[in-house]
Amino acid sequence: MTKKIIPESDLTNIAIIGSGPTALFLLKYIWENIDILKLKIKKITIFEKEEVLGIGMPYNSKTTDIYNLANISSEEIPMLQESFADWLRKQSPELLEKLNVRDFPIDDSEVYSRVSLGHYFEEQFKLLISALESKGIEVIQKVRCEVADISKDKNQLVVTDCHQEKTQFSTVIIANGHEWRGEDKPESGYFASPWPIHKLIPENGEGYNFPVGTLGASLSAFDVVTSLSHRAGTFKKENGKLSFKKNDANPNFKIVLHSSEGWLPHLQYEQKEPIREIYRHFNRNQILQLIDQDGFLRIENYFVHLCRPALIEAFRKDHLEDVVKKLNDSSFSFKDLVELMSQKHEYINSFEGMKKEMVTAKNSVENKIPIYWMETLDDLMYSLNYHVDLLPAEDHLFFHKEIMSFLMNVIAALPLQSANILLALYDANCIELKAGFVNFPEDSFGKGKTKITLKSEDGNEEEIEYQLFVNCGGEKKLELEDYPFQSLVKQEVISTATAKCAEENICKEKAKNSDKIDLFQTENGLEMKLSGIQIDSSYRTINKENVANAFLYDINFTHANGLRPYSYGLQACSATSLIVVQSWLAEIVEDKNVSEEIETITELYEDVDGL
């Protein structure tokens, strides 16, 4: 929490950097509160580097492929002007064919193509802009206009675009989405990310006639799998089962997924409450009571007092009495639960394990039977995400090392359609999963090949060469030198996210054993550097003097992933934008800064629908 804050936001002239889903939800909540906000907001300027507003990188046909699925159903998307499923039902057969929507009737719980979701977002964006303009808000749309830099001039911000045009704003909201900072090496067949995915697809539209490697077996890796396999062969559905046959031109096609643990994600499951809530399983008073005299929320206390009761009930509903018994043992820790559920997810052969799991998952989805423990744990981690700035440095380390990898591998839900594609490729001997840690030796990138070393748990090393290797490990954690608007860094308008050590000796001991832990002494005690930038609870950026900038908000998840590590996709886009708008309303209506104390921001979490 910050000690002091610039008194009031000036919302007269707002710039929004980026026009993806986070910006879309921001406009939605401005519109929903327009009767109050139109007294303050006169002009909104939206900067978008692409040709069309509202789509967002993951859903843009320039970035993604027609075969890539959205990984989220209509019922899981916070409501806009109309639901995604209702929008699809209104579209012409010709457009649906173009968007690769082929399963009818349209179902609210079904997952559809990512490009179809992008078209939906684009139309919702247009509707919201028209609605805001009808209430007298001037909306300036700057397309093909990437922002090159942002700088501070007194209490105004100056935005410099790619045309070197400079414009002053009273408030800037950074919502510029995904940034892939790695460097592709196409001459070696190495790609630092799958995006835009068209760079991986042969120009002639044919498939590859050699094994393709991916770093990671995440949802992004499956985008690579679906795009390349549809070019290398044909999928056919007979008697409800999907099969795959390679084209005669590429008999050597295969995809090799590299996962450190050797895991494939869990499958899509039915949810009782598809939309997450911060205080679904406990109330704000219960969590506030866990804050100790030093101002810390300890993660094990969070698990014992708030997670354990909810999880016992969930596992009982799932008839997993063996887990209930362990949770009833007071010595059973958060780490114990992670290890137990990870073991349940481990199979000698992950694809054979997925086949077994498919029976349960299909039954869950088709017969509307929730899998309570997954949904409950996801809710609890979503709740923790909005209180992470209360954790001491030691618990940040635990969360990132033990919990995040578990959530990404075990809780991440793979759509059943994607699983059917994987299993069809597996039955055709066209996909393989290799466990172990991937490293790139000094001579990794040769002409026409990428060499990796694969180190297994028992210490054995294997050297493998690929003609095409795609890093699907996700975006790298952001450091201050990577921040896209470097004038803000030089002017010390923004600062690095940090966490204070609760027990300095423990922090120092951990730092001795890891060169990734950066500790430094401050007047408040020993602190640890986190990834990303410092923000307050309303997503105001924090300057070098520990003062919140009421004129600069950053709602880009990758910029604040140290303090908000678990961003639940589109629902997090909605919640983040809602918090920003609600903080403005509290300022305007109640003359209250909700970010000043944990007690006030948690009131907002509890009282506002959609959080």
C-alpha cells in the first residue's frame, strides 16, 4: 500500500493505449456509469496499432489461425451488449462458415474459433463507442497508430505515436496487451513465440515432412498443434470418434511437445458458477482478520483458514474422500495439496491418461456435472490474486514456484475439441510428449536447425535437433528495462514492483541459493524485487517516491504480473477495468480514495457486482 496519493484524477481528456478486451470492458463500465462520468469525461482517444479496433491480439485473424479455438465459452465471458452465443446465432451461414463455426445449434457452453470471438469483440466495441458518443463523449479512434513513447509534462502526459505526433492527455490508461520480446531466428527454424501463427505455416499451405518441436505443452502449444496438423493431414469423424491421416506428401510429420513435468493440462469441465468471484467462499472480514501485526497476509494462513474449509466441501461433493481425509489433518499444508493433486494428474503416458480423463470430462460437460474442487481452487486463487500485495517476499516466492506452475498445468482447462485433436494425432503416432528441462546450448542456432538439450529428472541429458522449434513458454516476466514507454522509466514515473521480507534471514538464505532473487535494503527493511511494475489496488502506477500517479493507470497484465500473477483471462480483463472505473466513482461520488487502505478497496471487492 502507498503512503500518500495525488488527490484527484483528471478524467477530462483520456487516452487508452490499446483496444483489446481490457479496453473493451473499460468502455463498457464507463458506459454503464455514464450519467455520473459524463460530468467528468469529455474526450476519449483510443490508440490501436492494428487496422481495426476492439479485437485484441489473440483473436485477430492477422495473428491467429482459423483452426485455433477460443478456450472459453460464451457463459464464461462477462456480459457485453449481448452474449457471444447470442451474437453467433444472429450471424449468416456464410459468415459462420468463414469463421469456422460448424457445430449447431450454437451452445452457450461450447467453445468456438478464436477469430469468431474477435469479430464479436469488434462489433461490441463499435456499439459501445456509438453509445458513448450519443451521450456527448467525443471518441477519437486512431488505428494503425502504435504508441512509441509516453512522457510526463507537469501533471499531463504526452503520448508520442509512431507518426511522431505528440498529444497531451490528462489521464492515460495503458491496455496494450501481449508483448512478445523474444527474437525469432527463422534461418535456424527457431521462433520465440507462436505469434503471429501464420509465420509457422508453410506459404504453399502444405504440411511439414519432419518432426516439429515445441517448448511447453500449454494451450499456446496446442494452437501450434492444430494449425500445423490441419495442413499436414486430414481429420475425419466417424461414429463420434475423431481420427487423423497424414497426407502422402509428409509421411514424417510429427509434433514433439516438451514439458518439464511431462504434463498435459486437465480437460474442460462443467462449472456451477462459470464467472469467478473474489469473495465467493469467504467475506472480506475473514481475510482482513488474517493480516498480522506487520501488515502481512501469510499464504499458509490463507490456505488453512479460508481455502481448507471450502476445499473440503468441494472434494466431498466430488466424492474424493481420500483428499477430504488428508485436508482434515491439520498438518496437511498447501504444498502437500499441490503435490497430492499433481500426483493424481501424473501418468506414465500422459496421452493414455488424457483418454481416461476424457470419459470423466465428457460426462461432466454433457450431463452438466460440475467438478467442484477445480472450480473452488480456481475461485480461491482468483481471490488471492487481488490480495497478493499483502504477501511477504517469501510467500511470493512460494506462490510463483509452487502454485503458479500447478495452476497452469492442472487447473488450465483444455477444450474437449482440442483434446480430441490431440488424441487423434496420438492414435496416428503423430504427436509425442517428452518430459525434462530444455536448455539451449551455445551452438543451438545453426543453419536450418535448432539444437536443444533435454535434461531428465534423473540427470540424463539428450541432445535433439529440430528443423522447426517453437517456444510456447509464454511471455517473459517484465523488467523495468523492457517497459515499452522508456521515458516514464527515465523520469521515474514508474517503479519496479517489490515485496518486503517478513523474515529477513530466510530471504537472505534463499537469495544465497538463487541468482534470480534480488534483495535490497530500504528504510522499511529488506525488500525483494518482483517482476513487473508497482501498482496500487486501483491500478494506478507508483513513482520512485512511492506516490501513486492519479494520471497514469496500467491495466496490462504482463506489466503488473509481479503483484497480480493470476490473471484469469477475459474475466480478469473485466474485473480490472471495473476496479478502475469504480475507483473513479468512489472519488467523484464519495470523495474517497479506495486504494489508500486495504479496508477500502476490499469494500469495493465485496459490494460491486462483477468482482
